[in-house]
Amino acid sequence: MNFTQWQKLGFLRIGGGIALVVALACLNYSLPAQAQESKEAQKMDMQHTNWKTWCLGRFIIELPPEAVYEGGHINYDYYLTITTTPMEPPAFQAMLKKRHDELKAIKHRKAPVYLFDASVIKDIPLSGLFTFYSDPASTILVKLEAYRLMNGLSYKVVGEATPDRLGLATQGISDLMKRLAYRDDHEIPDRTGFCFKNGFFPDTGIKAELLSASFSFKDHPDVSLNIDTDVRDVDNAEEPLIKKIEEGKKEGGVAVASVKTLRKGDRKLDDSPGQEILLKGPMDSGHVGHGFIWEAIGLPNDNYHPQIHIDFSTANTYGQANGPSASLSDDEAIALWDHMLHSFKLRPTTAPVGSAETPVQKVKLGTSIRTGQVCPQNGIWESTTGGQKVFIREGENVPHAIVKSPVSRWQKLKGASSSEYVETTWVLSEYRDKNGKPLA
């Protein structure tokens, strides 16, 4: 079975389309470096004595000691990318100077300058912040690049804003860099917040976040695990997993006739109800492999009940002509899957979820506000331009709406976006607490 046919059976990872993508590494489809060293499959540790706990976003999971983080990305708040690079202070300062010179040398075709400002973030000596136009030929968006050196790692955060919101965006990205904390791979914070590779953002829940993480297994080069979480919008619920799989089988026809279902049904992980399906069938290499999926639809605008997608597979070829056969039997694969999923749960914290004060309804449903004004009420606000629904917290500045605009084929080839930010009126349609949860 080829990649497209597996996609039809539900191996489609959730996410995308939110304003912040934190690219921790580019996951390519070559054989993982760790796996190249050991092509002879060894016995997987099924005793769980040396398994390690990983912190992923707001969740934790236990994985075998041979599990290796291969890469992933996160969306956090409204910032676009975060990357980490090993670096010492002299190299960090040299990198900032080089980046400043690069940006200063660029000429804008319409505006007097391309680079707005280059500065050190207040109270962070080893840092830098650049603001400049996203495109040398356009004045629609401004890009922000923030850097911070901590524990031998250079953290780079990139965001975008419309020119009229540059001041707010600058303050926001500066505050984010101040909150950023270093974290070892297996350090599990006890504060509420969001984990990512070598980093942690303490918070009480935000509007937009997505995490994607991929793992290989050192002594089992054919095995892979992918985990995705995504705080979805009100109207962005996916179909239940098993329904999607069954529809995919109908579309696949003869190509999926040899796929066997080992198990399927409802399965609740911690406080997240979902569904799983365990498949077995031919892979690109001609070998028979496993494809296990668990998904939860989640609750809208709920950081603690997001959409979740977990998939596990064997006999992966990673683009090689003669890929490996499955290194795990059916029983071994199911046992490994069951233990990993059993350990997947919301990370325990010292501040209990839902311990906020009793929500207050300060304005009536149907109240309208404009872009740029201060939001008077925690709730779901609906745009009168395009019908977009978002959770806005009381005291925050009301955002622009994101609307789709026609893009020609030539514009697409040039990389033009089909989305644009517009000022609009927002109407309160539903009350929420300060974490975006529906009121009881």
C-alpha cells in the first residue's frame, strides 16, 4: 500500500492554518540517523522499567528508552516559528550582527526603509529583536524576529503583524521571550504551561496552540510514532475516526481489500474520549506492516481537551527501495501501543485546571466591538466579515479577522497567501471562562 492509500485510511495528521508555527526541526523521510546504526531489530523493552516520560505541550507520555525525538512543530499563541540552535555567546553576538547587516542591506520597493528597528529585549542582555516588512514589495505585514540565548541554546521566535498592531505585537513577543524557560528533554514542569523541545512557556491557557512530534525507535528502524494536538475552533470539528476510516476504505477499493482490522472501537485516554483503529496491511516495500491510530475530536477552544491524533506504524520504508520488514509481531505491536496510550495524559500541575474565579457576565450576548478595541467579556466572538469565530479574553485587544481572498495561479507560484487580515466588527455569541471553557 502506498502513502496516498494509507492517507485515505485516516493517516492524516491534524493541524495547520493557525498563525503560529513553531518549527523545532524539519522531519525528512530518510532513514533516521539513529536507526542506520542498528538495522538488526532487537527486543523492545516491554517491562517498562526504564521507560522515559516526555512532556509534549500540555500532555505527557511514557516511551521506551530507545525512543528518539526526530522533529516536529508547534503553534503557540500568534507567533509563527520557534527554532533552537546550540550556540555560545560569541557566536550568538556574531549571528545577531550578521542578521542586522542582512536586513539593513535590503531595500524596500515602496517604503523608505525595510528594517524598522533592531534592539535588545529589555531585561534580557543576550537577546535581539528585529522588526521589518515581511515582503520587500509589500507593506501589508510586518515580521518580528526575536532571539534569546539561554543554557547554550539560541531560541528564535518569529511572528507577523499588521503595521497598525506592531506596537502590541512587539510587546507580546518581548513578553513571550521573557517567559521562555529552558527545559531538559525529560524534565516535567509542575507549573501550568506548554512544553516543547528544550523549552517551556508558563501560562494558564491561550487561544491558539498546536503541537506535532515525531519519534523513531533506535533499535527498530521501521517503527515510528507521531503525536499531534490542536486546539480547534468552534466550527472546526473533524469526523469521528472510525467513520473516516470506513469512508476511506470505500474510496480505496481493491487497493485496501487486503488491509485487516485488528481492533477498533471507542477508547478514552485520561479525560479525553476518542476512538482507535488498529490496521495491518501491505506497505510500499511489499512487507506487511501495522498502522494504528487513536483520535479525539476534542472540545472547541479548550486547551485541556484539544483535538488529538496519535499514529504508530511498522515496516516504514523512509523512501528506501528495499525497506525493512515489520520488526514487531502483532502481539508486540499491540502491547507497545497499549502501554504508550495508557500513559498518555494531561500533565499534572500545582495549579489545578479550572480553579479560576467564578465567571462574570458583564455584557449582553449580541454586544458588538471593533478591531483594536479592548474586549469587555471572555467569550466566543463572531466576525461580521466571513463569520469567523474566535475566543477573546477580557482585556485583550480585539484582533483583525482572517478572510480568504482569491489568488491567481501566478500569485500562488510566487508564494502569495490566500488569507488576509481585515478590520471588522465582532459580535458576542457565547460566554466562556477566562480559559475559553463553556460556562456550567
